[in-house]
Amino acid sequence: MTRAWINWGGLAVVALAAAVLSFASLRHLAIVCGTPTGLAWLLPVCIDAAAVVATRLWLSGETPAEARRFARALALAMIVLSVAGNGADHALAAYGILPPWWAVVAVASVPPAVLGAVAHLSALVTGRPADAVPEVPAAVPAPVEVPVPEPVAEVPPTVAAPEPVPAPEPARTGRDQRPRRPRPVPAGHTDAELMTRLRALADELGGPPSVGRTRTALGVGTGRAQRLLAALNEPVRLVSTGTDGGAR
């Protein structure tokens, strides 16, 4: 509680001292620039009042965003104007300089310019926000009659007759299947000749061929092909024969 009173008390003392000194300097500046003595006090009142109003609206949380931005700019402008006026008055008084014509025009233009800025700020605060759009009741569309289509008789789709599928032939049983006859061996092929051809075939394939491959290559039956392959794996002396089964 004590600290709050010290803060507020110090703020009040500083504000009072600054207001009195600024008031005296701005009043004297107005007199030097040609303002009548009885009305010269209105210049500092105009500047200080605009600064107080703009600062309050700037720091208020209820001020609209656009008005808050303009209030901040106006408050800073009034503070700068007050500082410049105080400095100009002290410089003119210290060096005994008469104010030039443009300084006189500038001081005379301050009151109407401040009045316009404060009026604009008030309009921003009390006026209607730019983004507010009046609520317009939505128009209710009139009922639209939709014609109901007449029922259409359904036509059954035409289905093409399936093409006849030929019945599969009955599979042959074991009795119907006749064993194939072994391929006849040309006469005059001895085991030695067949072994020579079988070795050449094994060299070509890189290993002994199968029974089926031997039968096809040599044109012999299964039994003789197995016997020749056995002889190829384990070389034995073969008896020269003329055909598949008979010895000469």
C-alpha cells in the first residue's frame, strides 16, 4: 500500500512540475509570436489537453484498434510539439532572437490543427467500426415444385442363349492305353559303336546323359540304354552284338 502511494505521489509531482513549466514556456512563445497576452494561455492548454486525451485513449483497452493507433500517433505528436515549443522559447529568450515569419505561422497553425486531430479521434472512438456489417435477414427461397417423372415400365433385359459347349472326350483308362513299342534299332550297330557315340554325347553334355536322352540319341531300347550307361560309368568289356537282345 505504501509503495503504491509513493508511485502515485511521485507521478503527480512530476506531472504538476512539468505542466507548470511547459505552460509558462508555451504561453511566452505564443506572446512572442504575436498572440494577445489574455489569450496566450490557450496555446499550452490546447497542446496539453490533446496529449492527455490521446494518451488515455491509447492506453485504454476498450478503444477500437483503428482509434488506438491514431491516438498513439497523436499523443506522441503532442509530446514532440510541446518539447519543441519549450526549446524554441528558451532559445529565443536566452539569445534575444526575434522569431522568424515561418515560426510565427507555425505557432498560429497549432490550435486549428490540434482541433481537427482531436475531432477525428473522437469520431473514430464513437463512430461505427468500418468492418461492422448490418445483419440482413436471409431471404427464404420460395418452394420450387419439382415435377415427378412418370413411372416407366421395366423391360426385362434380353439374355442371349449360351452357345453349346462340346462335351469333353472321356479319358482313356489303363486298359485302353497301349504301351508304345520301342523304336527299332537299325541292324549292324554294335555295342562298341554305340559306346563311341555315347561317350561323344557325354563329352558334349559334360556328364552321362539320362536314359531317355540315350534312347533318343542312339535309337535303342530302355534296357540296352541302361546297360550302355552302366558300361559308361563302369567300363567293362562288351560282347559285340548285332541287335538289342541277341549275341553274335
